[in-house]
Amino acid sequence: MTDFRERITAAYDAESFRRQGRQLVESLADYLAQAQRGDGLPVLPWASPAVNVDRFATAFPEEPTGSFPELVARVLSGSNHLHHPRYVGHQVTAPVPLAALCDAVSSLLNNGMAVYEMGPVSTAMERHVLRWMAARLGLPETADGVLTSGGSLGNLTALLAARQAKAGYDAWNDGAHAGPPLAALVASTAHYSLSRATRVMGWGAQGLIPVPVDEHFRLRPEALAPALEKATLAGRKVIAVVASAGSTATGAFDPLEAVADFCEQHGLWFHVDAAHGASAVLSAPHRHQVRGLDRADSIVWDAHKGLLMPALITAVLFRDGARSFEAFAQEASYLFEGTERPWSDVAQRTMECTKEMMALKLYTCLSVLGTRLFADAVTESYAQTRRFAERLSATSDFQVPVSPDCNILCFRHTPAHVPPEEWDGLQARLRERLVTRGDFYLVQTKLPGGVYLRVTLINPLTTDADLDALMEALRTAARR
Ligand SMILES: *Cc1c(COP(=O)(O)O)cnc(C)c1O
């Protein structure tokens, strides 16, 4: 047991922490500089899952023999480098480095948030961050919400509240079958987390009714009434319409004003999955694209998408803040005392019980770096995406199916020397080649017109020259 005392004292030793921390910050800073220059570093050092499992095979020694710096070096070199200017892949940002330092603070303090006393500072910060977001969105003073772990959970949280508000029966306590089967209308292009959420709630496959989109991949508002009628005739009680502000495949913004009008006319809950695109409200030139967002009953906004934050920080905001308490209308008497519902015990309103000090990162970065940086990052990424779309469209060997609404762009390489029936296969091969070589990290998607390459210009370090290089790399790869 004395042996244990010694070991535990060593593991928690403040001086070792200081030493390791200094060393860590040094190597992270070197890494960051190298990743941002991009030179000599593959964006993704591609290796198969089996190879990486082998590389990290370990028997976990019983004695403290492992080397932290060595392990960190292997983690850094084997990972996908989101700060590389040629990372133009999924909707995950290159986080502003200050946020990473906040993560260390959060992990050390481990103030788990569930109840106020377990996170007095982060609870207060969460309130201010949500207030700031609600104000940017144009929501009224009565708005409130919570931070949660990702847009997927955010959508479920919002739809649970929608159900309590609109089902006409207490599905939370009496079950999903205590009344007519429920449904929500949603653009056919919506994120899959919505169909997960409705299935989790027991609405089944018919619980989410797809509404057709137009040639810009935006929900067609005139298709809402027939969809509602059809669902009603089929015995479904439709309680909500979900619009996307920034759909996943093409980044399309649904016409929010028109959907808001429809919801108002029919007494439906209006939820906007703005996980990707809510940040547009920060940008004066692009704010008009989310006009009508301020009429939503609930909104999901991912800070790890449009606000340069590391995963995961998602705001679920309710126009009527009291609704936020209805998502999980459950009593847990060992945690929450009494019958009143103080806003400050945030776990009453999230799926999580314990959660990370999420607000710390966003609050700190907004305070220290100022809000203009974040607004300009949105403006610049949207503008850069448009410029890239224009350059692609001006060529004869690239096609852009739809001009971008935000910083997501689909396109494909269609060189004359490849017959059109082989274009789908070509896109997949080109992507594989560029990604496995580590030249670029981009993704692909399937649209009605076929297979397309897809970029999200979410890394503020990407330049127009990098995107020109991407075009050239695709041309070269296609000629091979
Ligand atoms: C990213 C995204 C989600 C899922 O969010 P996570 O934070 O990855 O869980 C949901 N909806 C939309 C529109 C998204 O862009």
C-alpha cells in the first residue's frame, strides 16, 4: 500500500505535469506550424484500419514504462491533419488553437456540469454563450437552451420537446403508442440524424416524411401541403416540419420563411437543423440566406462546424425557453431537488448527465479573440467557396451541379478523354488517389446526377491557390 501511495503521488505530481505540459505545448506548436505550412506532410497519412490497429498494438504494461512524448509523436504523425491547407473534407473545422488549451483546462478541472454545483463557472459561461447565440439568431428574450454533444443529439433533444408540445398526449410518460402515430415533414436531403431521432422516439420508418427538393436541393415549400395531407390520410399525426440550413450533401439552405409560414398556418412545430449553417447569421453578406431562422421553435447550431471550435459543442435553442425543460420531462430526485426547475442544473435538459465544460472553449475564444474573427471566417469561407465554384464552372472539364449556398461545394471532373458513362467511377478513383497519396483530403457524395466530389472549405488556412492546385491534381490523376 505504501507502494501505491508513491505511485499515485508520482502520477498526480504537479511538477511532472508542468514538465510534460511544457514539452507537449512545444511539440503541439511545432506540429501546428508544420501542418499549416503543409510541406512534406500528407494531409491524411492513409493506412488501412488493420495497419493502424497493428501499429498501436500494445499489452498495456503493468509498470509505468510508457513514454508520453513518443506516444504523442505517433498520434500526431498518424492522424488526419485538419490544419493542413489542403484539408477540404468533412464538415469538421481546423480548430483555433486557443480552444485546444481550453480543452486541457476543462479536462483537468473536470467540472461535470450536470448540476450547478459541479460546474459553477461553466454553467454561467454556458448561459452567456447561449444568450449570445440566441441574440445573433434574432430570437426573443424568452429564448433559452442548452449545449449538448453534437448536432445528432441536438436534433433528438429538439424533437423530444416538439413532441411534448404538439403530440396532444404525454408520450414521455405514457409511451409512443399512447396516441396516434406521430410524424415530422423533412426535406429529402436532411441529415440522417433526424431519421435516427424519430426512430429512437418510436415513430418508426414512417415517422419522418421526406418532402421533395428543387433543382437547388432546397425543400420545395409547395410540396409541404400535399405531404401533410397524404400523411394525415395515412393516419399519421404530423407535428413538426424540419428544415435544414446547410443540408449535408450540398449545403443547401431550405427556404425558412416559407416553411415558417406553413408551420404557422398548420400549428406545426418549426425545427431548423442549422448545425452547419447557423453561423451564417454572423456574416452580414450572408445573413439573408437564413432569413426566417428567427421564427423557428427550435434550432440546432454546431460550434464545431462554423465557429472554429473542436468537437463537440452544439447549441439547442428554443424560442420559448421553457420548452427546453420538456425534452426530458423526467424527475431524478437524487440529482434535482424539489419541483421547480432551475435553469442552472443543465442536465435536466440534456441527454447527458455529466458533460464536458463545453461552453468554456467558445466563451473563452469569443472573449479573447473577439467575435469579428468568427464572423469574418464565415464570410470568407462562403466567398471562397463561390470563387472556387466560379473557377470550376468556367472550365470545360469540371462541372458544378448547383452553385453553393455556403462553404460546401459538389463538383466533378469530366475530361473529354473519359466517356461520360465512366465519370462516376472516375470521381471515386480520383478521390481515392488524392486521399491515399495524402495530397488532399476531400470526400464524395452521390447526387441524382451521379457521383460528385465534395469539399467543405471549413479550414480558414486553405487558399485559392490550394484549390487551383486541387484542380490540377485532379487533371493529372485523371490522365494517368
Ligand atoms: C453535422 C450535421 C449534423 C450532425 O451533427 P454532429 O455534430 O456531427 O452530431 C446534423 N445535421 C446537419 C445539417 C449537419 O451538418
